[in-house]
Amino acid sequence: MNIARASIERPLQTWLVILICLLGGIWGFFNLGRLEDPAFTIKTAIVITQYPGADAEQVAREISEPLESEIQKMSEVKDIKSMNQPGLSWITVDMKDTYDGDQLPEIWTKLRNKVNASNLPSGASTPVVNDGFGDVFGMYYAVTAPGYSDAEIYELSTFLRRELLTVEGVADVVTSGVPNEVIYVEPDLTISSNLGVPPTTLQSALSSADNVVDGGAIESVEGRTLIQGPSGNDSVSEIAGLSVGVAGNVLNFSDFSNVFRGREQNPNLIIRHNGAEAFTIGVAGIATENIVDVGKRADAKLAELDADIPLGVELHPIYQQHSVVEEASNAFLVNLAMSVAIVVIVLALFMGWRAAIVVGSTLLLTVMGTLLFMAIFSIEMERISLGALIIAMGMLVDNAIVVAEGMQIGMKRGQNAHDAADDAAQKTQIPLLGATVIGIMAFAGIGLSPDATGEFLFSLFAVISISLLLSWILGLTATPLLGHYFFKQGSGDDGDAYGGLMFQIYGRMLRACLRFWWVVIPGLLAITVVCFGLFGQIKQQFFPDSNTPLFFVHYKLEQGASIHETSRDLRILEKWLSEQDDVVAATSYAGEGAARFMLTYQSEDPNPSYGHIIVRTQTVDMIAPLIARMETFAEMAVPQGEFRAKRLAFGPGGGAPIQVRFSGPDPTVLRDLADAAILRLTDASSNVLKPRVDWREMEQVLRPIYATQRAQEAGITRDQITTTLRFATEGLQAGVYREGERQIPILLRVNPDANVALTDHLLFSASSNEIIPFEQVIDGLRFESQNTLVHRRDRVYTITVSAEVSKSLTAAQVQSDVQETIDTMPLPDGYKMEWGGEYESSRDAQASLAGQLPISALIMVLISVLLFNALRQPLIVWLLVPMSVNGVSLALLGTGLPFTFTALLGLLSLSGMLIKNGIVLVEEIDIVRREKSHLTLQDAIIEASTSRLRPVILASATTILGMIPLIWDAFFQSMAITIMGGLAFASILTLIAAPVFYYVFFMREMARV
């Protein structure tokens, strides 16, 4: 039985389907998880190891190399990168994209086992594996507390974290930038030297001041009594009162030392918000929770805590993911309502209000039904899934229009609703199903890819599949039933349904095109060639800039600059920003970047000479001119630093657009290659801006020359010399001061204001029991140039040259200018070069697509061949696909928009719509030729094409006009223009090119007949 006839004859079942879609869609909308971006697993872990006293290359050899060797044994590893600084190994381990989130916990356990199996030298800390690198703290605040002590700020931060962790749906809360406190012990060197008290003796006394030691237990037949040690020193004054034995005398530290509590002198991170000292607190939601609900609960909790938060403390939102997601959801509803309204209005104008209600209702039911299945299959409402619904909109309306138009024409000719539905659906249900499956398969290669692309875009494929299949089902069930209720049956003598002026003009034009096919086909081919040439002039951009009014400032001083220098320069930039009317807020970070507050945010590696500012403006339009003014100001105010400002992009970011890597065994040769590459890049293109190397500048290091014979005779070791130098500068870790759950370091150091030269210090010789002058055991001090920032990639030294490009050009355009000069660089044996940046990202993405799209294309071709059980008809349809680029080229060039990732999705959608229209039209020509064999080939083509004129034009018009609300959406803008321009031209292809190709393919056959 025909599905359409059954839907009318059994209305109860059809109404059940309608009510399930409608009510289930409402339920689904309110129960769908909401995210900003698709839930995507960042398959990266960080291995951090401390190795105090070692230089960067020594860290690379003795720490990173053995760790990387063990990690490399894991088959799951994709690549290993390490950053090596004096005393610090920072290894980034990326796993292969084919592993999903469920497999990662087991992989991280395996990684920890490999790390623990590494043979590290004495003095190295236990490596720490951080597998929470990809956690997203979407509710991100800056907290200012002017006038409060560091201890009070610490209590405030722990209070806020503790309370926010109690919120339902919160996975983790992280604080950054909370000032670290230190107990400083600064002995008077004159007194301590006269008393013969060496720093090591003081260090030993302090180290046991607050230890926790097991005192054992007394056990007997009567029971057990635990013994605990005496309470430690729990105040600064008690530490000052500690005693130390000297030559039979007992002295208190207060007799010869200044003991006080203060802020850490050289912190790892300094944060300010709008110029005021601050710390940040980030809240991450559980992955399966609705982030909008979690965010609202967190806001409610903070409002509840308002009475308990001390006066003057303020929480300033830096980023609120739940608000962004809610705004996107609301905007989608508005766009959806506008799109449906446009569809209804256009159909009402060209097909009458009855058809408008039928098709518009079917479209609404399809969208609601899709929301229901999204909720059932736990597909969140996020940027990609919402985009999928919008992409599918053009194909959704087509099924209903084809059936409604065919049914309406049949009823005007006197058929009842049952027969008209039966006739309309019988001819089109299989072609529409085949075309629907082909449309789905156009996205299968992306959504089903086993790598990161497939994980990120699976919701695109899933939502398009659900919506298109639902549109076919509802087009054959709900549309006939609603048509039965709304369409009127004619008398059969209302005249030719296709006798209107528009149909007559089209018929005459098509007849002329068929007659002069030898002009039309070369003309179409020429246009296609020209448009392909124009397509090469379109700017290429992987992801569009975000519509969130944020941008980032990256500031870098020379390697070796202190965090205080960096903070000083950032303060200059902050002050300028505070004077700009279009700036809402600015949050600065000296030493490292922010916590990951959005999935696509990537901060720089920790470095005292690195500064970062997150700037929020009033509107997105203000960002570009503000960046231009800020760049000009920075050139004058902080010329000593490298200044870069970048817009927030929708997709992954953080890297430079142009990057080239050199790998090899010798750091000196690598630096020479990098310098040569910079010269070649800047000579090849004036659009290469701010070239730099990731190893940065070499740094001056002060090293004492150990006088071996004199020092050994005096009983002074190299370690003693190093310990003395640390005591004279940063200080020696001498113990901890316990304050509740907090452990504050006790630091033994020389008073920085004592003006004691390094060579004036004294050392204690245990073997001779006497004080030895520092100068006696060294042959002076010398400066050495060292690499203090060394990168490795897959266990090989690797230096990366990075550069920005002119704002008027894309990375792809500049890449084409510079690629040849770098590719032809001579390299020594054992060294290699490879491209990174956007070129590598684009190449990897294309390789991923290239591995999947051929299978999808093969399936699409097979379906089209099986659909017609012939070869010529599918060939006609597929000849139309390359021509879909024509309208896209003209539209994007005309608007000046780049071809982005979303535009690619629009092009795939456009191809699906074009194939569907082509299949239905070619099938209609075949049907007319079978049923009206007396007609000539030309007449059969014209009659069949005329019957498809209105559905094609209406489907195109409704889709094009339905995309208008998206023109102002930054993420979907280029996709909307791609579909609008491409579909306008594709309609011509369907109505002119397809009939002409059909005529050429079959005219010899008709001539023989």
C-alpha cells in the first residue's frame, strides 16, 4: 500500500506521529543538554618534572629523554613534544585521534605506569601527569579584594572553591593567581659569621621546626595508646624563637635573624583585572550536564554567598559559557521562527495559504521531531548541531513541497485527496528517499571519520541524518493528511495547471535551449571554468572569527626577563585600555595564560617573560579598530616587547598562521637554520610579520669557576658553592609552616638590601671546622650564553619559526608566496624541515576528509545508479555537481567573505540539494516518457521540467530567504552566503542544464526510433 494513501485512510496513526513529534519536540527542547561546542575529548596529557640546578639542555638529556623513551613505547601515542627550561621538563603527550573519551582513562593509567618506570637521576622530582589538561572552566571570574591581606585572600579563595564544589553538576573548581606567602628568615651575616654559624646549620634547625613524625604506640594486653609528636611551631614568633647550638652556646634565631611573613618574591603568575590585583576562579561542569542549568545554579550559589563574602570583595565575570550558550539557543529559536515564517509567506504567495500551512506545518514537525530524537540519543544542542538543523533546512522543505505540489495539482484536476496523494507520492517517494540518503551520505565522511574531526562533527552528521529521514517520513505521512484537510478538490476543468505565464515563458526558453544545446553546454562549461578560476581568488579561512566581543593580547619580552618586568609592561597596556571608551574589561596575566575557559582556547606555556591580556569590548565591531590603535600604542610605549593581538575564533586557535619546523641533533645548527629561514621568509614576502623562534633568545648565565685544588684542600664541594649562591639570591627552602591545611614555605636567605656581593660570602668547611672565604675556592665568575628554552619533538631537538600575516591576507595566500623559498633551503645531513601552522592544520583536515569522502562518494554514486537502474541518468545528475561552485564563487567574491569551514558544510548541503532536485527531475522525465510515449523527446522533457518548475523555484526561494537571518551570525555567515548564492545558480542548473544534458544523452536513441 502507498504510504501517502495509508496516512489519509488511517489518520489515527498519522496523528499519533504528528503529536509525538510536536509534544516530544517540546519535551526534547527543554531536556536537551546545552553546550557551547560539541563535547570533544582533548587527548593530551602533560608530564611535569622538576630538576633543580640543571640547565635546559641537561634537563632535555637527563629528564625529558628517558621519559620520552618510555612514553614512546605506547602504541596509542601520536606525538610527544617537550619544553625544557632550567630545572623544568614540561612534556606534552598527544594520543592518536582514533581513541575516544571512554578509552582515555585506561590510556592515562598506562601513561603513568610508563612514566613511573623511567630511570631518572637523583635530585629529580617525581613526575606529575596532568590528564585534566582539556577541562573547560566555562564559568570564569576574576576576584578582586582590595585592602585584604594575602592570608585573607587565600581563605577567601578556598571558601569560594569549597562552596562552588557543592553545586549540583559542578565537576571541578580551579583558582589561579592567589598570592603565595613565605616565612622569610634573614640572618645578619656579620653576626652569624662571627658566631661561626653556617647557613646549613640554620637550615637544619628550621627544617625540623614543624615536622610531622610518627611517635609510635604503647601496646599491652590492656589496649593500645598512640603516641604523637609535640605540636609544631604555629606562629612566626615561635619560629623566631627557635634555638640553634653554637660552640656550646644556645642562641635564638631572633638574636641574629629577621623573621617575618611576606609575599613570595618571584611568583609564577600575577593577575590583574581592570588594573586591580586579582585572582581567578573557574568552574567546570560535568560533561553530561546541561551547562546552562549548571551555570544558573552556580550563579544562584554565588548570590546566596553574597552575604558571607566580605565587604569590598567583587567577582567580575570574564567569561560565562552558560550565558553564551543560552543566547545561542534563543537566537536559534528566533532564526528558526523567522525561517519557518519566510517559508510560509513565500508558499502563500506562490501556492496559496493552504499549501503554505501544509508545508510550513510539516517543516515545523520535522524540526520538533529532530529535537525529540536529539534528546533521546543524548545529542546536545551546541554550535555544530544547531548548524546542522540550519544546513538541513533547505532539504527539509523540499520533500514536503514536492508531495504538496503534486497533490495540489492532482486535486485541481478532479482527483480526490486519496488518489492525488497516491499519485504524487507513488512517483516521487523512491526518488526522494534515494536523494535523501544521498544527501545524508554527503556528510557521512565527516561525521563518521574515526579521528578527532569525526568526534567533533558527529552531531552534524547525526542531526542531518535524523532530520532528513524525518522529513521524508513526514512528507509522505503528515503532508498528505494535512493536504487532505486543507486542499480543495477541483472540477477537473480548471484548465492546464501549468498553463500560467511563468510556465509558458520557461517552456519556450527551455525549448530554445534544447534546440541550441551545442551553444548552451559549451556556455555552461565556460562559465564553470571561469567560476573555478574565481574560486581560487576567494580568501581561505579555516574558522571564522567569533561574535563574542573578546580578543587576546600576547606580549613577550626577551628570554630572561623577570615576571616583574613583564607585569610592569602589561600595566602600561592596561592603563591605556582603561582609557578607551569601547573597552568593558581587561584581565592581565604575567607568567602564563588563563585557565581553559572555552574548548578552543589555548594558552601559552609558562614563562616569566610572557604576558597575556583578555580584553572585552562593548561590541564585536569595535575590536578591529581597537586592535589597530593598540598596536600603534604598543610600538611606542613598549617597543622592547613583542606585541600580538588576536581575535577570538570559533575553532581551534592559539598557533601562528605561518610555521616551519627544523629538527636535528645540534642546537647551534638549528638556530642557524632558523635565522636563515627568517631571512628567506621576510625576503619572499613583505606580508610576513613578526617572525620569531620558539627557543627565543639565548640567555646570559653566571657560573662560578671551581678552583679544584684549593677548594678540595679546604674541604669545599661544588654543591656547597651552589648552595651558598642560592642562599645569597633566592634563598634556601628550610621547612614549612603549617596553617590549617596550608603549608607555607620557610625560606632562609640573605637580606636583599644587605648589599653583600656574591664573592663576599663565606663557606663553612666541616673537615677543617673553619670559615672559608668564597673567593678562595673559585677562580672568578664568568657569563655564558645558554639556551634556556629548548623544545623537542618526538625525541629530537626541534626549533620552530613562526610568523603572523597581514590582516588583509589569509595564511594560505602568504603560504603560497613563501613556500618555495623554504622548500629549497639546503639542509645538513641528519636535519629535516616540515611545515606547521594553518598549512599543517588544513593539510591534516583535508587528509582526514580525503580518507572518508571517497567511500561516501562511492555509496552516493551506487545509490543513484541503483535508483535509475541505468548509467546515463545518474551521469546527468552528477554532471551538475561541479557546477554548484559557480554561484558560490560569485556570492563569496561579491560579499568579500572568506571560504570557511562552515562554507564547506554549506557547499556539501548545496550539493545534496542539487542532487535531489536533479534526481527528481530526471525521474520525472523518465516517467513522462514511459506514460506518454507519443510525445517527442523534446516535448517530454519540457512537460516534465515544467511540472518541476514550481517545486524547484519554491524550494530554492524558501531556502535562500530562510538563510537571511543567518547573514548577521558570524559563525553561519559564510555558510548562508554559500547556500544562497549557490542555490540561486543551482536552480538554473536544475531547470536548464539537466534537461539539456538529458536531451543530448538520449537524442541519438530517439533518432534511431
